[in-house]
Amino acid sequence: MTRASRNSKLPLTRSQSSLMLLQSNLTLHRVMDLYKRLAFNSRCWGLPFWPLFLNRFLRVCLVSSIKFSWSEPMNSAGFFQRWYSACPLHAHVDVWYMDGYHNNRFVREYRSMHDFMTSDNFTSHRLPHPWSGTGQVVYNGSIYFNKFQSHVIIKFDFRTSSISKSRQLDYAGFNNAYHYAWGGHSDIDLMVDEGGLWAVYATNQNAGNIVISKLNPNTLQIIKSWTTNHPKRSAGESFMICGTLYVTNGYSGGTKVYYAYSTNSSTYEYIDIPLQNKYSHISMLDYNPHDRALYAWNNGHQVLYNVTLFHVIRSEEL
């Protein structure tokens, strides 16, 4: 990797100098090591939230491993609940729980993981429409969900208890047209990574293969879309990390992450990252950039996986 020229006419900022010190030693760093090394400088210099600041200088982050962390059984019956912890960048930790994959409109908000695991201390929010699938996501105080039996995306503001925006996701399959392999009206999957809000779905125009769309979280307009060659119905589940969509080879039995499509380079590759499927039926799998973990629902159990990432520093921006 090429280092910035010592004879550059533009002086290096303190942040760039810090990155160059890192770069002079190693090409690849585990992302948490990078973040920890910059944390002290960001506090001293008054830089913005340092993981996001560092991301400006990274070319790509790569998943190295996914490790089973813990699981707990849920008292509610059924395979298809959804849970999700914390809105990205919020100081406190909320846990959101949704029961079932269709014909329900109540969302439980727990104020902590402890409350979620041990008590009935929650706030119930009633959505104006039932949802489809387990592809909902909470982001910056709103829940984004696919309206049941439609290709309509709704942004519902928890603070005002009202719809702040809705929009059709043109050409997206719905009502079990292009679901994940496990079914469950999982045609449209909304997700959040370090870069923002995404929709993953399939269309007739792309022969039922996965389409990835970056969405404006305020207007729900598509910023840009990418068409892949991976059949949606053959995917067990998928999740976004740093602009790359990772796809599992199934939802039951032996499971691994085996396909990755990078929106940064518009390329794909086949990979082999084991994913422990302890309870043999994954019906939800989502990455949370706040704590860099995968949240899963697996046959009546909520499961957490720790994700190890590698980041590559791009010296051309130093």
C-alpha cells in the first residue's frame, strides 16, 4: 500500500498523521484495534464520533469470523419473532420485539436487555398496518417495515406515533413471491449498516435474483440499486455490513455465510464463514452497527453472534 508523499504540499492533519502511523506498521488491522487506537486522540482533539470518522478513510471492511455469543429461550410460542437491540448511535440500549411474521401490528419496546430477558416492563406501540416478514428495522427513533401483502415501505415515528413517510418499492416481489428459503412473507428485508438504510428484495426484471437498494431514510427514495446473480429463494437469510451483503446458504441444519456482494465495487465472491445454527431454524438475521453483532431468531430462541471485522486503510485520502 502506498504511503502519502513526504513532499506533499498540503500539511497532514492530526487525524491523517495518526492514520499514517497505523499504516506504517500493518496493512490490515482488526477494526476494533483501529478504533481503540484512535479513541484517545478523538477525545483529546474533540473529533466527531470516532468510528464514523475513521470510516471516511477506510476502503472496505471484511468479515473475518462470526462467533456464537449467547442465546436464551423466549416464552412466546412460534419460530418467527423478531428482536433488535438499540438504534444506531443512541446512548441507551433499547430492545424491540415483534411477534410473528404477518397479521400483527404491536411492537414492544424494552428499555434494556435486562428488562427484555427478565420482565414484562415494556411499552407497546401499535402500528397503523400489519407487517410482512421479519425484515423490519428500528433506526433513529423510527421503525421501517413492509406493509402486509404489498411492496409498500412505511416509516413510523415512535415519538409521534404516526407515519412520517411511506413509499412503494417499485417492482419488488411481495406476498411470498420472492421470500427467503424459509418462507414467512420474507420478500422484503430492511436493514441498517454503517452506511445507512438498505432494502434487499427480488424482482421479475432480475429473474427473481436479489436486488440491493440504498434508501434515503427520510424520503424512502432509492438512492442507488445493485442487481445480483443470487436467487432470493435460495438464500437462507442475509445481512449488510459496510456496504456488503452477506448471504447464508440455508436456514436449517449446517449453515454458513457463503456469498458476498460488495456495493462498493459492484462485485461478488463466494466465501466460507461458518455460522453456528444451534437450534436449526433461523428466521431472522441482522447486523447491528452499534455493537457490531448479529441478532438472530432461531426456533424460539434469541441468539447473538459476535462479528470480527478487518478494515483496510485507503492511503489515497490521507
